[in-house]
Amino acid sequence: MAAIGSEAGAPVDVWERFPSWIRKEITEYAAGRIGEVNDGVSGAKGTWQPLRPLYLDRSGYEQLASISWRLMELVLDACRRRARTVGELVDVLRVPRADIPLVCEADPLDEELLVSARPDIIYSSGVPMFVEINIDGATGGTHHADLLARRFCDLLQGRAGDGWPAFGPPPSAVDARFSVIRSSLRLSDGDHVVIPVFSKGTVPGLEDAKIFQDWLAPMCESGARHGMDTVACSLDDLVAENDGTISLRGRRVDAVFRLFQPVDQPAGPGLTALVRAVHSGAVRMHTTESPWVLGDKTTLAWLWADRDRLAEDDRILVERHVPWTALLSTPGTVDDELLAYARARRAELVLKPSNGYGGSGVVVGLSASDAEWDAALADAAHSRHPYVLQRFAEPDCMEMPFSHVDTGAVEHARVPFVVGPYLFGGKASGVLVRHGVPGSGLVLNAHHGALMNSAVLVDGAC
């Protein structure tokens, strides 16, 4: 399998190869109409608005999806070398059971666990580096990715003229997800599927339950297009029935589409009923927390630890596309040699909780002082959660024009970015892009001030 990215460091963003007059026309045209793109989009109320998406070459997009899938398969293989079931894997990873109430421990370690994923990919010198592989049904952002890609394309299609590249949105991530929800859960026409909204861990702008439910309307419509009666509701609208099932407004629920982390939610009757129904088999879920266990960053450390056992092509794939990752600590145990190495190499490393998400607990050594880095290492060594060290991948930056929300002034900045292609049932669909704004830092997450954006696909070089 060929790797993507030029050895010479050619930028992945095709924008860099557009003639300057096209870039100028796109920027000026979008600056006057960016409100049309961001209308009603949650998380779009900061100081800066991007005036374009990431422009991704279609062949590069397809190859990126191929590499993503192979790395997911290698992660699964690494887990199989250490466990036979999800429950055994939980033991090996030292994940507290209380943190994953919706895990199904008897599930076998097979490819059904890879049904939903969105890797986090940083480009460094033109090479895609997989800093995380989020394997879980609760990966968010599909509606953002679809909506922004489609709106940017719609905005520019009417302006495109001679010499402009041919571009279009990737396949809908929302529709791809509901297709796989139906097939993987073996649902039938008319089955009742609910999407509970939640209070903790929401994307900025969706903290209000009513706004959140309205935002999910296109997902419910996609569910309907795939033959399922799909509705959004509050988590505590779910009611436990005497036979172990759950209902919503008097109607039995056949399946639940989970977009939340259960451990983060306040205890309530809806969550209690849902946990009981999932474990009894009375309701199907996309997905339980069984796939989530595979996304633990310890599995990236296993790819490096096992690389001499891999076929040559796979070993090269890991060494080229996964930053060196190693397990620093588990509860009550720390690798003292690795700890000393980390103290001496602060600027080269990133410290991450192995099962964290949303950028929580991540410390970039380059952005920390010696005192802050030493304190973070000490906290990790005594934490109840495992921590990994990962080689810092110097991120490439893309040139992004921004419009200031208050003044309308256009400013150009080079900002770091993360590319997140969605894979549902192993097939690629939309792409979530997160990037910085003028003056932002290196942790690119919506909860840390990064902007959510999307990618459109470009056919052929300019």
C-alpha cells in the first residue's frame, strides 16, 4: 500500500496549488456570504469564521481511507494478541468498569467492532500521522461535516468559471452512518430508533436540549430515508418497562443511536434504564462501548511494540503513519526509564491519558514549561488512569482566510489542522476538519477553541 504525502512535503491542502487569482476570487466572494454557510451551525459563533473548507484531492482522500482501515485492522490484531473478548481486553487495558457502563464484555474481538470510526490525522511534512484512532459509534461531527461541505460547494458553484477546479462534497457521513446502523443492527422497516441528547460533553452551541434536538433533525430525516422511525429525545425521556425494554412516549424503542459518553452524564432514570436494556439484549445500540475500548491509545503503543511481528508492508505503514507511542504508566505502576526519558525530551513529546477524548488531559511538551511538564508527568504517574507518551508530530499549517465576526475584516493566517475522515462499515464518507484561528494553540479541539470545518474533494490538479 502506498503512503500518501510527498517525501518533499507537498501540502495536502489543494488550495495551496490553486492559482492566486482563484484563491483571491474565492476569498472575496465567500467574505460577503459566509453568513449563508454558518447560518444555524453550532460552534460557529466565535470571533473568526473560516472563508473556505479544506480542499482535498479525491485520490488522496481515497488513499487516506485505505490507510485508515488498514491501521484499524492492525489495532484489532494487536488487541487479539492480548485478549479474546472485550472483557479480557478491558482487564488488560486497566479500564475501570465504572467508566464504561455500556460495554458488553462477552463481545468477541472481531471486525464488527470496527463499524464506526474517525481517526485524528495531523499532517507533518506532508505525511499523514494518525495521532488517535477513534473507534466508536459516538464519534461526533457528521452533521457539521456534511452541512459545511455542501454549503461551501453550493456557495461557490454559482461563482465558478473557466479555469476553476472541479470540486464536490464527499459522500454524506450522516447517510453513511444510518445505512450502517440499519445493516449492522439488523433493523427492519418501521423500527423505532431514538437519539438521546445529553448535557455533558456537547459541542459548543448545543448546550440547550431543545436546540440540540432541533440540530439532530437532519439525522432523524436520514434515519427515515433508511426506513427507520427515528426521533431525538432527552436521555431522561426514556422509560424502563417491566419486561426490561425501554419506551419513549409509550412506544417501545428498538434501537438507540448513542452520541454520548455515559460516564460523563449525571445519573438519572433514563441512563439507568438504557444500561439495563442494553445488557439484557432488550434494545440494540449503535454502538455499545465495546468498540470504544479499541480506541484506547495504548493500542497505538502496541502497534509500535509489535512492529517486528508485522509483515513488512504493515511495519512500514505503522512506522510512517503512527507517531512513536509508548505506555508510560498504569494505576500503581510507572516505567521509570521512560519517565526519565520524558523529563529529558519535553519538546519532543506529548502526554495523553490513554482513554481520554476531546483533548482532555493532553499536554504538549513544546507548549509547556519545564515545571508544568514535570508536574504533568508526576500527575500521570499517580493517576488512576493509564497514560501514554507520543512523539510530537510537528503539524503542517494551511493558509486560511478568516472573516472577523464583528468587523468583517479579512485576515489570513497559517493554522494547524486535524483531518478526521469518517469510516462506517469500512467505507469512507465525510471529513471533519478542525483547525486553529489566528493566535491559537496546538490542542485542536472544539472545547479548546478550535473551529470545526469540513473538506471538499477536488478532481485533478490545478
